[in-house]
Amino acid sequence: MWVVSREMKPLQANDLQDFTKRFQNFEDAQLRSLKVFSQTQMTLTLGVQDASRAYDWISLSLEFNDVKDASLVSDEQLPLIEMSEGASFGYNDCFKFQINSSTFFIEAQTIKYQEGNF
């Protein structure tokens, strides 16, 4: 049985490549929810396969802080976004998470993540 973290952990730019690889560039992920707390803070929750857990499915919440720009959709539209192409996740003066098959993206200065049960 896998132990899953219940606390938010900061994601560093130098860890981003390994983090993205761990979740196979979010290919075939399930978009679950988007909570917007303010214009500068939001949390996206996905169902993803985790390579560090023998590709078991887990929930992954990404907390975006100091959001600079975003193109979002409603919670009702999230499940309709095709995730077979995964997402791009990069850093160039700020983090940018963009779903490859959509106009959905979030740019933020800092990101934290939390792993949970599927």
C-alpha cells in the first residue's frame, strides 16, 4: 500500500522536468476540479498516473500562487477537455501549465502540489 502525502509541497523550477516526467506529461490525465480563490490563487486537481508508484493512479492538486495570466474553463467543462496529448509544464520567469489540446493555461510565480488517493 502506498503512502500518499497530505500536505502541499513547493515545486521548484529545477525539479519541473523530473516532476513532469513522473506524471508522463499528464497524458490521459483526468481533470477533476478548478477552484479559483482569487485572481492570484487557484488550485487545479487532476487524476494522474504516477511512475514512482508503478503507474498507479493518484489525485494531484496543483496550487498556483501569484497568478500572472490564465485562460480557464468552468468546472463543468473540465471533463470535456481531451488530455491524450497531455500538458506542457515549463518555467521561464514563471511557471506555465498549459493543456496541449486546449487554450487552457495558468501562469504563476509559485506552485505547490499535493498528492492524494485516486
